[in-house]
Amino acid sequence: MSTAVQTRTRDPQILLNALAHRVPHLITGTEPTLWDREIALLLRDNSVMTRDTAERLLGQAIAYTITAMERKGVDMGVGYTVDVAVHALILDTPLYFALCDEYNGGQYKHHAPLIERRCDGTVMRTAEILRDNGFAVDDELWAMDAAECSPCDNKVPDSH
């Protein structure tokens, strides 16, 4: 009998692209996958961002969004850096609704941030929650905002 521990890391790119059947109208010749589409939107709206940075941010935003949906009632929040990509996902409403359908039981997951950022360690705790939920965590991105912390809050029912 084997005592080896098997681990599984959830791949945000695969998870996002798996939603294509829910939003086929978003797939085009210039953006052949949902991942490519979201990267193109991030690069369009953040002209100083490199593709590598956009991919890192999008991966963490997907991990956060899915985890926030799957871990209802768990206090989580991103810092400013990852939040740029979270907002890009939310603004692409057909895709965001597809994420809600798939990971939030078909219910819309509200985003109702606080005005002031919380400086209570939420960002780094959230990174650990993502890791516990099977995602690889880009520690450098999360550490960038560890001191400033997060405006995210769950004050609205089923929000992040």
C-alpha cells in the first residue's frame, strides 16, 4: 500500500477556458480562448502591463474569484495589485455570469468593496485560503499589497 500523498493544483487557465461553452460568442479569431480574451482586455486597459504580468494577475484573480464563490462566508480580500484583474473579470459580465453559474450555484456573486482598505492581514490570509483551495499562489503579487490590504468585505449577502 502506497503512503504517497497526491496533490492537485487547479489551473486557472484551464478552468477559465472550460467555460467557453457557456459564452461561445466571446470567442473570436483574435482571441481564440477566454484566457486570451481576458489577457487582451487587461493589456488594452493597462498599457504599461506586460503579457507576463497580465497572465500572473489573471491567474490569481481567477483563483480568488472561484475561491470566494466556493468558500461562502469566509472573510477574504485581495490587495490593489490582484484587484486590477478581479475588476477586469467582473466587468466582462457575460464571462463573470458564467463563473457565477459554474462556481456559485447560478447565483450572482456581488462585489461591494469598502471605501477604506482594511489593514488587518486579510490579503496574506486570503493567499493561504487560495492555496488551501488547490491553487498555486504567486506570493510576490500577494506580498506587494500585504501592508495596504484589502477593500473587500462580505457586508452584502454573498459578496466579496
